[in-house]
Amino acid sequence: MENEWRKPLLNGSRDGEPTSPSDRKEGKNPGSVTGPRNVQCTLKDGSIAKHKWDIPAIKEELKTQVLIALPMVLVNFLQYSVLVVSIMFVGHLGELELASASLANSIASVLGLYILLGMAGSVETLCGQAYGAGQYHMLEKYVQRAVFVLCCTCVPLTVLFLNMESILLLLGQAPDIAAKAAEYVICLLPALYASAFLQPLVRFLQTQSIVRPMAYCAAVTLTLHVALCWLVVFKLDLGFRGSAIATSVSYWMNVLLLVTFVKLSNCCEKTWVNGFSREAFTDLKPFLRLAVASSVMLCLEYWAFEIVVLAAGLLANPELELSALSICLNTTTLNYMIPLGLGAAASTRVSNEMGAGNPAAVRRAIKVVMSMSFTVAVGVSSSLFLARNIWGAVFSSDSEVVAYVSTIMPFLSCIVLCDGLQGVLQGVVRGSGWQDLGVVINLVCFYVFGVPTGILLAFRFGWAGKGLFTGILTGLGCQVLGLLVISLHTNWEEQAEIAHTRQITTSSKGESAEVHAV
């Protein structure tokens, strides 16, 4: 039953469990820190991949990553679609309702969901490396610790959500929109707490390469969400609030489906043994440090895009600029589901093999996922560029908007290319535990180079929307360059040895592994 859900990893160990090279050589259990570290990689047929361009090893790595990435792309898309479907139903209620719900979704994401999503990145590092080191009992402790920390984080966010109307009025929003948006945000509060459970659970399963069940659960959730929205919005006449209530219910539905799978399936019999433990409430400092860094790293990037949206509203023709910007950002968001899935594969493979102490496998995983990401990104980017004159018509019937979008599409194509690469490289960062370093890179790239460049070109040089997109492209380009240079010049032998030893040491003490940037 277990093999039905989890595909074997590159090293060919049973049930997809990474083992260190010394373990395979000396016949020891996963997690041993003794013995020499070599760069061999055992394939499923028992042969040895002796050099970095071993074709069978590369093919097997590619297959492994595809089997992780494809379901994760689907999971990301289906979970994102829950919010989109809710907005679609609200759109049939009127312009005020649509504007308010859209604003509420944006605010809830920026000041809530993104923060929790980022903090859950720490689970990818800790669970992934613990699983690779064979310290399976640590995974349930890490995920419980994550749920506890994220739920505690929801408390101050709740205060923020409850005072959202006053905040929106201070930001200059129209009173009627501010009032209804605040009402919608309050109805989304249960979804915020559901995310505190959902995101760690997703990472818990992802780091074990148990990805298909998540796609099935997300598909069931979305299907039921469509029916639930129709029921509460139109049949129960809850209208505007019904959409937000349905979103919250669906988030909890997804959580319950995943919890049921973890409890009933034998896939997690090694990683979920004792159930809830008091240890989840101890040794929080190293975990919190990594979680905060993960959250800041992600939010710095996402908030840069929100700043661009706010800046677009200050341009000479805000209606045209915001319409074109909305089309372009929706395009990049949908496309970003692909690098998110590939980034999940990168994070899983890198963290597993670092925990196992396999530097050669780490290098191979990075090279394979980068090649795959570059190929996909070039294909999508080229397609968007070729469709630049008609793409706007998919979203709008206004000829002025369509024409303006066509002038921005070349910039958007380059952004999509960079997005494809940085999404994967950030997966490498999460798998390696370099979130502190990621914070510095994102801060410098977006807030020293990206956003200032965009503002300067848009307002000082009159480039308008094209200037803002040039700024985003500048930030993404610098980010890709910085992360790529670090990945290429890292001493993976040393880092893999440190990660493997750290997991064994902290596991023996029952503590969280404190990860430091390279």
C-alpha cells in the first residue's frame, strides 16, 4: 500500500528512504554518522553512478522529480482555485461585492496566509533532512511544533483582521468598500486557522514524497467547494458572506481529509507513531528562528508585487494601468504554480539527500531540476511572447486594454522566465536551510534594486506600467543571479555532512535542529 503512494527516491533504498553513502557501504541503518563520505549513488538496479553526468542516474532523478512536481503543481493550483471560485460567485452579486471581496482576499493573503505559508517552509527543511537522515520519529514532532507556532501566530493576526475596517479607512479606501471588505475578512478568520494546520501537513507529506494523496484531497475539496458556494450564496441566501464562509469550511475540509489520510494510511506508519506529544511545546526557539526567516523570505518577494499594484493606482491613467496589471499578475500567478511544484521537488530532494549525507545526489538533484525548470520556463515564456497581441483579449474586450497589454507582454515573458528559475532556487534554499541567506538576497534584490528601479522608471522617466514591470524584472533577475551563484559555489560535501550529523545529534537529544545559513 505504501508504494502505491510514495515513489522510490534516487538512491533506490526501500520505500524511498534516503540513506547515506557510508550506510550503504557498511550496511548500517540510515542515520549513522560514522564511515567515509563518498560521491557514489546506488541506482535501483544495484549499479553505481560514479560521476556527475551518469545518464542512468540523471534519468532516474528526472523521473523522481517529475513524480513529485506534477502532483504538487496540481495541489498548488487546486488550493489556489478555492479562492478564485469564491470570487467568481461573488462576482454575480454586484460590483461593490466583487471589489470588496477582491480587496479582502488580497488583504487576507498579504497580512495572513502568506505569513503562514512562509513559516511552513521551515517544515520542509527540518522534516526533509530528518527523513533523509532516517530520523523518522522527528517528523511528527516537527509538524506538531509547526502547527502550534502557526496557531500562536494567528492570534495577533486575528486582532489585525478584526480591526480591518479602520485600517482600510486609514489607507484611503472608500467607506462602503472598507466596511464590506472587513466583513468578508472576518468570515475568512477560520480559514486562517485552518492554514495553520494545512500548510505544515502539506510539507510533512511532501518531504516524504507522498504527494498524490494531497492532489486527490485538494481535488475533492475544490469539487465540494463549488457546490458549497452555490448552496450558501444562492440557496441559503447568505450572499456576500456566504462565499467567505464557504472558503473557511473548505479549508477545514482539506485539513480533515489530510489528517484522516495520515491516521488511516500505512504510508506514515514510521513518521506518525505516537500521535500528539508534549514535546511539540518545547524547544521552540530554533524552530521559531527558522520559521520567521522562512516567512520573511517569502513575504519580501510577495509584498514587492503588492507595492507595484499600489504604485499602479497612482499613475496618470489608473483604470488602464490597473486593468493591464491585473491581467499580467493573474497570468504570472497561474504560471507560478509550475515553479512552485518544481520548487517542492527541489526542496524535497535536496533536503532528503542532505539529511542522508549524499552531496553527489544533492548536486545532481539541483542540476536536473534547474534544467527542467529552464526548459519549461522558456517554453511558457516564448508562448506568451508569441501570443502578446491576443492575450489581453482573453481577459478583456476593451481594445485599449488589449493593446496596452500587448506592449507589456515582452516584459511579462521575461518575468515568467525568471520566475521559473527563482521558484526552483528558493526550493533549494528551503531544502538546505538557508532561509537567513534568502532573506538578505530578497531584501537587497527587491528593495534596493527592484522596487526603486520600477518607481523611478514609472514616475521619473514616464515609463508607467512598463517601468513598474521593469523594476520587478530587475528584482527577479538579481534574485536568480544571487541564488544561482550561491548554489554553484557551495561546498556540498561539507553542508551535507553538517546536515546529516546535526539531525542525528539533535534527534538523540530530542531537540529541534538549529539550521544556520552557509
